[in-house]
Amino acid sequence: MRLAILTLAFSLAGTLTAAPKTPAAPKVVKAKAPKAPAKPKGGKVTAKVPAQTWRSRQIAPTKDRYIEIQQALYEQGYLSSEPTGIWNQESVAALRQFQADQKLSVTGRINSLTLINLGLGPSHPLSSETPIPSVQ
């Protein structure tokens, strides 16, 4: 009887080890949520200041610059009232009409191409003393 039990045990052990192994399932690791920033002493939380970009550094034109732009629109017949330095709906409509007539992008917003076409863009006058670079 012992022999039968040992034979049975060895035969079972052989079938258990001979069976193909299945790959183990990969471990799933959950990411930890970031910790909330600690409150400073006194309980006040200050907001982070967003990084400055070139758009956020641009400033609105001054009243004098608005007068220059309105004056140019007035002289060319696009603005019917005298320049005031206050940018209103009449100024936007005049600028939009100017942009359309000049075949510019019609936005009603002051931009560099519009200013150049109004004659208000950057000017770099060449004096007789300024040498003109030659191409070699």
C-alpha cells in the first residue's frame, strides 16, 4: 500500500511540474495624488503669478497715441468726428473700413500692418551721413 501511495504521489508531482506555466499578471501600481501645498503661517493662501508672455507685456495705447491714430483716420476721411483720444465704436468702425479698403485683415483692432498703412509705423529716416551698407 505504501508503494501505491508513493507511486501516486510521484505521478501527481510529475504532472504538476510538467504543466506549462502561465505568465504572471503585471502588477498595477496606482499613482499617488499630489499633495496639496501647505498653507503658510497665518492661514492666507497667495495665488501664483502667471509667467509673463510677450502678449501680457503689451500695453494699451496711450490717449496721445489714440489721438494720432484717430487723426490719421480723420485726415483720410474714415473718421467723421474730431479725434478725442477715446477709442469708441466710431473709431473701431472707421478702422475696420480702412482695413477693408487697404485689403488688410479686417479686425477693427490696431496692429502693426494697419499702423504702417496709416503712416504711423516705425520710421527710420536715413540721413546723408548714414552709410548705406553694400551687399558683397
